[in-house]
Amino acid sequence: DAKTTQPPSMDCAEGRAANLPCNHSTISGNEYVYWYRQIHSQGPQYIIHGLKNNETNEMASLIITEDRKSSTLILPHATLRDTAVYYCIVPMEYGNKLVFGAGTILRVKS
Amino acid sequence: KAGVTQTPRYLIKTRGQQVTLSCSPISGHRSVSWYQQTPGQGLQFLFEYFSETQRNKGNFPGRFSGRQFSNSRSEMNVSTLELGDSALYLCASSLGDIFSGNTIYFGEGSWLTVV
């Protein structure tokens, strides 16, 4: 998979926007960027994915730079329940394989 | 719409035994993949099946095997269990290829403890 780089941890105040960066400088033109999160001891939860344009859904927004070498996941109003490990993944291997790195531990604090 | 369902949720086995885990994908999904999560190795890909054919396999010993049935339900088997096989085993399903922008959805996992 295209290598992604994420900060190991971030803190965010409850009610504020959480901006989680991801670097994927080796991404190819037709590869998607996927974001998942995992709350302790649960299965990973899909958040959002995108190719070139910015994307928004009920959970988050995904901002992809024009050169596609980096992206930012935005949780507009973080709550304590958003505390989790967030994974940025660029799949490039055949057979629906997701390669999970260490991700970013987001701690939302009251 | 029901999500990915895994059974059993928790189980305890003895070293040397074998175990079979079951996964029912989201209705209509033809791709099913399996992952192992341990504290030391994190989330690791085991294998993926699409329409009963294994398309990709991770770097695990032959004791780990799987199969997919014609209704897309899948099972994975671990034979000759070792203490190190204690882990959360996750199943995931997808309508199609992620290269085409399809989404992979995960189940809640099966917790296996080997004693």
C-alpha cells in the first residue's frame, strides 16, 4: 500500500473541531484515501473516503490537497465518544486488503 | 440493514485444539476479508474471498485457513492453536473492490483466548 504517515497522538477539546492530518506522498492518481477509526475493543468503523474532491458526510469531512499528497480528516464538533484511534489508509493491493499502521490516537477532553 | 455479523463473540480454547469462526457479511456483499488484531502486531490482514475465491492472503502460517460459501458467508479456521493465536479476529465485507471506491465494513469481532 501507499505509505501513510500520521501523528501518533492528538488532543482536542470537546465541542471543538478535530483536524487529523495524513501524509500520503506516494499516492497514485487513481487511489482512494480511506479513513477508519477504532474505539477500544470494537471493530474498525468506516468514516469517509475520497479520491480527488473534498468529501463530507454525517460523521466528518475529508479535505484532500490538490496534489493529493496529503489529506485532513475533520470532525466538526468533537465529543468524548470520538476518542479513538484514527487510521488513514491508501489501499493499492489487489484483493480488498487494508494495511493498518499505528494511526493517530485522538483524545477528546472535556 | 444488518451489519457484518460474527459468531461466536467470545471463546476460550486449549493449545493444540482447532477453532472455527463464522462471518455473515452485509446482504449483497460478495467480498469477505479477515483480520487478526493483537496488542503486539496490531491489525493484520489474513485473507480475502470474493465469490468463493481467495484473492489475497496475508503472511500467516498454513494453520490459518478460510473459505467462503455460495451465499457469501465465510468461515476461518485455525488449527493446532498456539498461545500467540489469542487475538481479536475481525471479519469485514464489501460490495466490490475498494479500488472502485467501495467501502469495507467491519464486524465487532470474535475474541479468542488460547490457554
